Amino acid sequence: MTAPSAAPEQCIYVIDDEALRDSLVWLLESSGYRVQAWESAESFLRDYLPTMTGCVVLDVRMPGMSGLELFEELKRRHFTLPVIFITGHGDVPMAVSAVKKGAVDFIEKPFSERDMLSLISECLAAEQESRDKRQLEADTARRLTHLTQREREVLDLIIAGKLNKQIADVLGISIKTVEVHRARVMEKMEANSLAELVQNVLAVPGGGGR
């Protein structure tokens, strides 16, 4: 079987009270994934950490706190991992409701191994992409704080689409000075191109102008 394209730190968190849990853990581990499993929503919450990465496979219906109730609680905790619901035929409407509230997808029992592995792969790729995006935004915000006031003024005018001559006119400085500030902005922001600089800064809340 092909090795999964999961980042080393990613893990699949399986929460299910039925025997299906053990067979699912076996399937995922034999496919090369890191897996942790819980038999109840309550036990998962006791072990929950905001630093978890990967995705969650969650049964809709369980004794005690249901999968849907756990999902709502995780949302209140600003949980960002993709969630796949496992559902029986009679629970499909509940699973559809969960998808409308932010769950990635649901899979109906009995499901094929291929379908489950395909869903897992998609979720892990999406979670990695989302985490990379948040990291880039955080790095960009941090780099912005290292700019001097003049460098930030030049950056804001670059973002506004101004040319060097226009920036020089607005700020009352020479074009040569603008070029120096512009080069320092590119270096401090660790941007390889003007397009990359603009794209990264605009991705940060409030980055496109102060």
C-alpha cells in the first residue's frame, strides 16, 4: 500500500465507542499513519491539546456526550482540525447538519477502506495547508514589526501600487532613497519578489494599510 503523504507530526484522532474503532485504527496504522484512539468524547476532551495537528474521525452517536456535542464543544475552543463524521444510515441528517456547521465530511457505515483513506489523505493535506498559511501570516506580522516607520510608509505605498518616483514625490525623498528603503523592506520581509511581498502582506489582517 502507498505510504501516506502526511507530515511527521500529523496524527489521526479516532473517537468511537464501537468495535469499528479497533479495525479503523488497524487500517490507518497499517497504512502508515500515526493514530490515537478514544472510546468516548469525554475521554478525548480530557486529553485534548490545542497543539494537536492532523484530523479527527468521530462517530456521530455515542453514549454520554455525542459526536455532535463534542464537535460543538471543540468549535467553542476554536478547534481548527478537519473532522470526519462516521454515521449510520439513520444519522445521515445529523451528519449533514454537522457539515453545514464546519465538519469536512461524513462517511456512512459500512464504508470502504479506500473511501476512508482517500478522505483522510484530503483532510491531512488541507490541515497542513491551513497550518502553513497561519504560520506564514504570523511570520509576516512579526516581520512587519521590524520595519522602521519610513520603511513601513514605503511598504504601504508599494502595496497601493505606487512606482518609485511616485513614492519619492509623496514622501518628499529622492528616488535613490526610495530604492534603498525598498530593498530593506524586501530583505526584512524575506520576500523574493514584489508579488510575493504584496501577497504575504495583504494576507495579514490590517497588513494592507494602517
